[in-house]
Amino acid sequence: MLQAPLPTALPPLRILVVDDQASTREVLSAQLQFAGHAVEEADSAESALQAFQRHRPDLVLLDVEMPGHDGYWVASQMRAAEAGGWTPIIFLSSLDQDHCLWQAIESGGDDYLVKPVSSTVLQAKLRAMQRLRRTQSRLIELSDELRLANEQLTRLSHEDALTGLPNRRSFDARLQQEILAAQREQQPLTLVLCDIDFFKGYNDSLGHVAGDACLQRVGSLLQGICRRPRDYPARYGGEEFALILPLTPRSGAMTFARAVLRTLALTAMPHPSSSVAPHLTLSGGITTCIPDQDTAVEGLIRRADDALYAAKSRGRNCFFSFEMQMDTREQRSASRTAADFQASGRAPLSGFGDLLSPAPPSVNGQK
Ligand SMILES: Nc1nc2c(ncn2[C@@H]2O[C@H](COP(=O)(O)OP(=O)(O)OP(=O)(O)O)[C@@H](O)[C@H]2O)c(=O)[nH]1
């Protein structure tokens, strides 16, 4: 008879007892249950496999000689049914020959006990299995923790921790993809770099905590303005944000810039140390092109950055684009009307000049 469980806390096992002899199953089950384990019984190879699938036991005690398929066959089927998993199988047999033990291990068994098995030997084996089970559970937990940590690491390596937007590394990779897509589809691609005006002064007057909150707010405002599924706002670094606007021509880029200026004016976040407005403002550089073989990430960013510098040096709180400036020059020199430009398939830009600045507010404050 098995003794009652020892004080050291080892998890009880779910044990599948497979034996065609009802009396053997009964005695064994009673002993196992007395020792604190949960028991399922099966009286044939087929019912053993069904119970194995249904109950997912921690341990199988398996008879060798059964009518129909024998225990070796059952063990090999169980091993095949849990690819990557491992449920210990102990054979209990009255056959006491080396080749039987050999065949048991070869078919997938982990141990082989000759019946009648002394209760001490069986209890010792079960305790060893309980320890293995505990180690196995801990390994599974550890591997889950590792998987979660890896997922978090991957997310953090692509995301800006402060704003939750994609970081510069993700942005560069995405821009490369969008350049290739626009080149293949021969569609316009717009890149916008935005920089908060006088942000150093903002931090100095309101503190870094407020500065961080401001960056978060601006990030979510920009995200809100991006309405198309492929628009991609990112934090490019410090107080600079970058946006990829695929399938967006110059006219669309201007609409976007106008929406940014209007949103910031309406949001009216106080900026005590700005000399351009009482509220927080952005300057932006825009570049739009249909990429060709020579278009590269670095070139586009340099061009948007130069445009941003131009916007800053032209007074801030505005957007600038070299391409739009060229358009307006062409428009002026050719004295063409907006209708001519629409007819040529290009956006009428003369109304906006070289710079897109906020329009004066109307009576009700809307533009
Ligand atoms: N609070 C906070 N400040 C930041 C962060 N990243 C960059 N900054 C600050 O942003 C400021 C940027 O200052 P500058 O590059 O001189 O530019 P600016 O004051 O915005 O002036 P202009 O761009 O010329 O309008 C610096 O004071 C940085 O410390 C951040 O994550 N949090």
C-alpha cells in the first residue's frame, strides 16, 4: 500500500492507468488516489489513446500485454500525438526480460517496472515524476515569460517610449518600403518633418515634465490628423516628428499642413516663451515626389530637413516645400491661372505662396 503524501509540497499528478485487467486497475487506482493523485483509467489501447488526448495526464502507467494493440504500440502513438511535448510513460509488466525493457524504452517509455511492483518502489518513482513535473512546469512558465519579454523588447525597439509613436528606426524602415511602393506604383509620396517652435523655452519656462506632456499631446494630435490607413506619424527625435503620407500629391500635402496649423491654433496650448504666437506652434518641411531608381531615404529626409530649416528661418509657425516654391515660381513666370494648372493635372498653388502659414482667424475663430 502506498503511504500518505510526504510533507514536502510536490504537485499531485493526473495519472492515466492503462491495463486490461479490471482488478489490477482498481488496486493501482486506489493506491494512487490514497497518495493524493487524480486517476483516469483505460482498459484497452484505443481507450488509452482517447483518454490521453482528452485528459492530458501528467503520467501514464501502461501495461504491456493487452488484447489487440499492446502497450508498446500505445506508447509510440502517444509520443507521436504530442509532438514537442513530453508526458512520462512508465511500463508496468509481468514480463521480466531485457528485450522487453529494451522495446519499452524504444517505443517511447521512460521506465519499466516488473509486476508486482512494491509500493515503496512505485512511490519513489512517482515522487521522481512529481519533481520532473514541477521542473517542467517551471520551464514552461520561464519560456512564457521569455516570450513575453521578447515581445516587449521588440515593441520597445520599434516604439518611442514617451509618445507611443513609432521611433526613428521604424520610421526609416517604413520610409524605405513606401519609397519602393510609390516607385512601383508611380504614385506621389510626401514626407513631412515637423519641429515644435521654441521648445527649449517651453521646457525652461514650464519644466521638463510639462515638456514631456506637450510632446505626448503633439504626438497624439498628429496621429489624429493622419486619417488614411497608410499615413505614418513617428517621433523622429527630441521635439521633431516625421510623417510619411503615401499616395499624397503636393495639394494633399498642403491640405495636411493646413490641418496641422489649424489643429494647433484651435488646441491653443499656451507657450509662454514663444515669440510667434501665444500658443504652441510647429514649423514643417515638406517634400513630395514620385520616386525613381535614385530616390533614397537619406535624400528625402535631407530635402524635408532643408525645407524645415527654411520654414524656421522664414519666421516659424509655417510649412515650407521647395517643390511648391518651384511651382509657384513657374506659375508666376508663366502667368498661368489656377484653372490652367488644374487642367495640367497639377495643384493650383499660387494662392498659398512659397510658405503655408496659418490664415487669420475668422470672426468665430474657425478658418
Ligand atoms: N521635455 C523634453 N524636452 C526635450 C525632449 N527631447 C528634446 N527636448 C528639448 O527640446 C529642446 C530643443 O531645443 P532647440 O533644438 O534649441 O530648438 P527650439 O528651442 O525648439 O527652437 P526652434 O526649433 O529653433 O524653434 C531642447 O531644450 C531639448 O532638451 C524630451 O523628450 N522631453
